[in-house]
Amino acid sequence: MDLQAALDALDGYPVLCAYNANVDGIRRVDADLESVLGPPGDDPDGRLDSRSELAAAIAATMNRGSGDERAMTDAFAADLESSLAADEQRLGGQAGIMADVLSSLGGSPVFYTYLLSGRQRAQFTHPDGIRFPVAEGDEEGGEGELVLRRLEDAPPAEKTKLNWIFEFDAGDTFFGTTAADASRFIAASRPDEFDLHTSVDGHAETLGERVGCAVLSGFHSVNREYESGETFETCLDNAASFVRGVGDHARVQVELGVTHDPAIREKMREAIVPEADVVSLDGRELDQLRDDLGVSVPTTEDGIVRRYETLEAVREQLEIGALSFHAKSYFLATFDDRYLPPAAVRDGFDVAAYVAAAKAEDGLVTGADDLGAATRFERSAKGIDAVDRLADALDVPCEDGVVASPGVVAVPNRVVETPASTVGIGDSVSVTSFALANAVAEER
């Protein structure tokens, strides 16, 4: 798709982005980090509660060469914040990153999160284009009139949610473990305020009417139990009702996220997934779904054909209309005839590849000019080969290195071999591709 036509389609296009946003403290994995954390202990099953457990989780992630995330206990989160210095701080959390990248490209995101402190707001690069939903007249109960405020006028918070992002490149070492690929490990805080209840729950349908589509994330961040005594089950049920209300008027994409708590994953599949039009996921998230559902596929190759067959098997079990998958070298969607037209899905992926390159090159997407500069990055040779193999396996046309047929779209990514940062690339790809596909489909 022509880049200017894509930007024109996104211009002013309203997308709801909720729930999770935070400040990311970014730290390179290097010898200095080894000295701070000390040697790895056992890789924990539950929340990270010590430096040796964090070191073990980082090493395991490097060994796999793919990103991972674990929650921290409140005590350990406080210990890290007081004792570890970040190389830099950036906007974090899926909803926050998504709203910021859409705003930078001329979109009009409607963004909701908790704990919107001054420290959090300062991380946005394009706050002027973002609106925050408030039930005016009764901000606590959510029964007032829905208004969309400028981000600077949103209800303030004193507390900030801080996550730690430990980044590494392929070949980096950490206590004898060598990273198989460039990626990152996230040590996430879990404040009690992130309970999937919003001040605008009663206005879900109105929000759906006022946006073109919605991308909802952060369900994986729910706590098993809250200080109030509420549990993750009731929190996710409440969120499902919100998704359902928005979805009555707008197409909804759900970001799955990684959690190592199987009970929360099961509840997400039962309560949240059925309310979505499409679920977006990466390799780690797909692997968790595959294992949880007991999916097996006939293909033995560890590549795009196996990924396609896994997606289709998972989609059938979940009984969902579409799955959207992003890997380093290609993007892949499988869907039924209830979903967007293949040409619109392809357009979304085409432009998302420029976003991925721009984000990888500088760590930020600061505006449309960044996408223009990213046109110098060629499509991934591995991605082109993968899409060709998928076309052969499915006996579908592959034109200009792209598959765009009923039920399946596959597009090579544009890869920066030495990224400045990997944080938020998948989130940026996910929201841009979905927003643009919806905007283009509406135009047609």
C-alpha cells in the first residue's frame, strides 16, 4: 500500500486503547547487571521475589532467544526501584505504547489506563492527539456523562507503575548463557489498582460508538487476589462485559499477553477471547496457547507452515473469527469470512512493516517521517522465503512476495538487523496493522 495513502487513512481515525500503561526502566544485560543481581538461582514458577530468581529468568529467556515476562512481588519491585538504575526510561505497557504510536502517525486514539501520574504522562511523545475517557460528574462511579478529555486534563495519580525491561542482543552473554536472538525480559510490577475495573465501565457501548475499532490489552496483568478480597475471576468477568459492550459497535482486537499463571490463562480464554473479533499474539503467546489447548499439528518443520497449522487449530478450538500473528521476519493472519477483507489485512501488515523498522532503528516512532525513512529497509529475506513456502504448502497465489487470499494473509517484515531497542515493536505492529486494516475497509 502507498505510504501516503496509509497515513491519510489513519489521519484522525479513532481507536480505543486500554488498559495497561506504565513506565519502563530499560537496562542492558551486561557485566554491570551481573554484578548487581549476582548469579542465577532456580528459575521460579511464581512471582519473582529475589535477585537470583530474576537472574535465572533473564538467563532462561536469553537461552530461548524470545521475549518473556514475569510479575514481581511488591517487596521485590520496591527493592529494584530503590537499588537499580535504569539506562533510560520510556513509555511502556501495551495500551500506552499503542496510543502513542497511533498519535504520532496522525491517528486519534482514545486511551484508558490506571495511575496516570505526571511521571507517566511525561513519557508520551505525542500527547496532544490522545483523548482520555471520563465519566464527568461522577468519575468514581462511572455514571456521569462520557467526555473525552485531553491527556493533560485526565484524572491525575500520584503512584507510578514501573516495569523493568532487560534487553539483550544475539550473542550477548550473561553468567555463561549466550542469547540465541535479540529480545528482552520484562519484570513487571502488579499494583492493586490494575484490577480491570474502569471509571467508564458503564459507558462501554458509547465508547464503541465513538471509535472505529478497539485494541484491548493488559488482561494478563490481573492479580490472583486483591486487597479488597476480589479475585481475578470477577475482574476478568467485569472486563469481558466491557469488551462485549465496546464490541457491540466496534471491531475489537484482544492482545493476549504472557502470564505464567495457568488459572489466569484459562479464565482469559473462557471470559475474554469469546468477546473478541480477533486475538493478536506473538510466538511465546502462541506456544502457551498451543500447550494449554493440547494442540498438535501434522507438520514437523519448525517454520511458517507449522505456525499456520497451529494458528488454525487454535482458532478452531477457541471458535474465534481471526488470529493475527507477528514474528520477527513475517506477519501472518488466519480468519473466516466474518473478518476483514484480505486486501485490508494485507494493507495493514504492509504499513506495520515500516512501523516495525522505524521502531527498531531508533526505539521510537516520532512521526510520519520516520516511516518514510524506514522505506530504505528491504523486506526480510527470511520472511520472503517463509511466505513463499506457505504459498506452496497451501497452493495459494503469492504475488509480490505476499499471500493475500480468503482466510490467510502473510507479509514479510522489514527487519533492522541491529535494533536500537526491541521494546514495543510487537505492540506497534499489532495496533498499526489492525487500525489501518479497519480504516481502509471502512473507506472501501
